[in-house]
Amino acid sequence: MSKLENLTISKARDLLSRGEVSAVALTEHYLAKIESSQKLNAFCLTTAELALEKAKHCDKLIKSADKGKLCGIPLAVKDIFCTKSLPTQAASKILEGFIPPYESTVTSKLWAENAILLGKLNMDEFAMGSSNETSIYGPTINPWQVASEMQPLSPGGSSGGSAAAVAADLCLASLGTDTGGSIRQPAAFNGVVGIKPTYGRCSRWGIIAFASSLDQAGPITKTVRDSAILLEIISGHDKKDSTSVANKVPNFEAALDGDMRGKKIGIPAEYRIDGTPPEIIKLWETGIELLRDSGAEIVDISLPHTKYSLPTYYVLAPAEASSNLARYDGVKYGYRATLKKGEGINELYEKTRSEGFGDEVKRRIMVGTYVLSAGFYEAYYQKALKVRSLIKKDFENVFSMGVNAILTPTTPSPAFPLGSKEDKSPVEMYLNDVFTVPANLAGLPAISIPTGTTDNGLPLGLQIIGPAWKESEVLNIAFRLEQDSGFKFKPDQWWTN
């Protein structure tokens, strides 16, 4: 096998610094893999020319003291991050032709460290979805398959392209965003690592907004160490984002010692949901035993308001979306509907939004507008805000008792076939977020790591949730669990055949 296959950021960093591979060779390797992996539909834009130009620049810098922490490392980012002078569409028709004149804060931090952009990644429209099926580009296909069925599986959502690209080894790592589990659920479905940091740890400036009190950027990587490396770089205060917090950013990679002595891991009773497949329960129990064997103390805990998380989320997130998406009207940028003679500005708004937004986005805008409307604001929106506070308080109570982190499954199922939920109620799709949404409502850091597979070979993930600003703790526990579970599985590269 070539030394360029199945690389991680940390390994590629070493190869580059020792001169065993050039940034140009590494970039060409991934561009070739992207080209041969069109079946997956993970990329919606490839920036080959820019990538190779940057790679040549990195090769000149590689021996210098100011080369940057990611010099020569090829990455890709979700289509929701504004990238200066490059199309950014959030997988929506309504942003057709939009080319930002500015760069998001998070991506600018990557380029400042001389990372190389390979392209933009597919996603659910405006990050609204759990399957990557709402994208204007068409769905991404999960690189994992059940060999006996060969049925296209969902990569999860909304960061489905970001997770699939990493799992298929089309880039060394990627960036996604997480509003209700949109990094962690696809990470679990694709057998990779995905972390959502504490709300306010990373700037949201230049990220196309879905729900402003919930959205957070985060890395999707092959290993916990790689997540630590990227998270440190993209974290930090940004004066352009009023929700960005001026806390010191730790050296997350240096904290990875795997020492579990004195750690207390909480197991919430409310996450034992009726109907959860036995293989998910078995995975969870195995994770519990691995942490216990590593020296951690396992304690039973209660998060009594967990059962209200999904309905709370699906009131608050659509409410914020209806406000954020009101700016797309066809006047200043993006898609503009064609008017008939005699039609005016109201018809322009109506037609543009009707033609430009997909069905799921329209559904959430209508729900959000409804819960914010006169007569329903107090009954739904204000009540949801109160319940959100109770959910947050549950976590605070648990952590105040000395619990260092909470271990749960990431998803209630493995990856499901594309199209399998189309004819069912939207609630069927929303249930995919049942284990991930609480951390977003509470603004807490949470990571998904692959720790096992189903009987038919699909990856499964476990989630670790920590106190606010304790990403180092979360990453270190994940690091130990990653080592002890020994997940080394890779999808068969059927898409290159």
C-alpha cells in the first residue's frame, strides 16, 4: 500500500516535515481520489488549480520556522462556510451564483496555518436534514455498504459530505457544522470522529446561519488526535461574532494522555430508549466496560428533561431559521425568479422563495413562523425556551456532582438506505437526532467516535458529552476509548470500480 493511503493529519505532518512527501504530491493524490470518486457525490466544488498553487507555496515554506501548523495538509470544508471568491451555496437553489467577497473566520484560521483547500462538500440544504437528501446537488452516498445488499446508504446529515469524504479518504479531514447533531450523526454513520465544541468556542462569523443559538463549527477527522489538532486552530475569540467567548484556547493535542484514573463517567438512564436496537445497547455496554477497565468510575445519572429535547429543538430551531432565512428574497444576491408582466416586488419575493427553497426548508420556515406568530408565541416558543433552561440545568446538576463526562450512543441506528424515510412522517427522520440534540440545547461539547460495527459490518459510534469549555477532557476520554476499542475498519472502495 502506498504511504499516502489512509494518512492522518498527524502522520502527514510528519512525512511533510521530514521531506518524505511533498505538498504537491499529497495534493495531487487527493485530487485524483476525488476525481475517481464521483459516485459518492461528496464534493460539490473542487478547487484543483487553487489547491496545487497553494501546495507549491507550502513546499517552499515547509522548512521555515513560520510555515504554519497545517502547512501542506489538504482539507475540505462544508458548503456552508463562506469562502472568498468561491461559490458558497449551502446546497440551496436560492443561493445560486453567490460568491462571497469575504472568508469565514474559521476557514481563514485554516488558511493562515497554510492548510490546502481541496474543495467544498455536499450537505443538506441550509443544514436542515439528517440524511443529505435535501441537497440541491443530490444526495451524498455513504462509502460504507452492506456487501450482500449493495444498497446506497445515507451518510447522515447535515454534514454528510464532510463525513463521507473523510471516510472515503478523499481528504485528510474536513469541517462541518452541528446544530442538532449534524457533525456527530454523520461521523457515526461513516465510521469517523466528529466533535461539536462548546457554543462560543468557535466563531460563527461567515457561516451561513440556520439556528444562531445552536450552530457550531467543528472538525471531522479519522482520529481523535486529528480532531484535537484542528479544534485548537479553529477555536478562539472573534470580535466579529458577539456569541464568541474570549476564553483561552488550550493545547488540546498535548492533553491526550489517556489517563482515566479518578475520572467519573455518567450513564444517563433516559438514553435507554425503548426500541433501540440490541447492537446499539451492546456497543454502549462495551464502551462502559472499556472505560471501567481503564480506571474510570462508572456512575448512573439522571437527565430527567431529556425526553423533551426533540420537541424543544424542533420549536426553537425552526423559529430561528424562519428569521435567518427571511433575508433571502432574490433582490441583492442569489436566485431570482422570473416575473410576468405586471407583477411586482411582492410576487418577486413569493416566487423566489417558493422556487428557491426546498421542501424541508419550507417546512421549517412555516413551523418557525407559526410558533413565533401572535397567539402561539407564548404557547410554543417561550415554553420551549423554559424547557431548554431545564435541560441545561440537568447537565449542570450532574457535572456539579463531580461527573467528568457522560457516555451515550451517538445514534439510534446505523446508516439507513437512501430514500427509506421519504414516505414516512418527517418525525421519523427527526428521531435520528434523539441522542445528539440535548448537547446543542445545553451548549456543551460532545464528540462521536467509532467503536464498533453492526453484524453486517456498518460502523457505530459512541458519544461523549462534557461540561462547558472542557473539550480537553472530552477529547482525552475519547482518545482512551478510541485506543481500547481498536476500531480499524475501513469501507471497501466499491465507488472506484
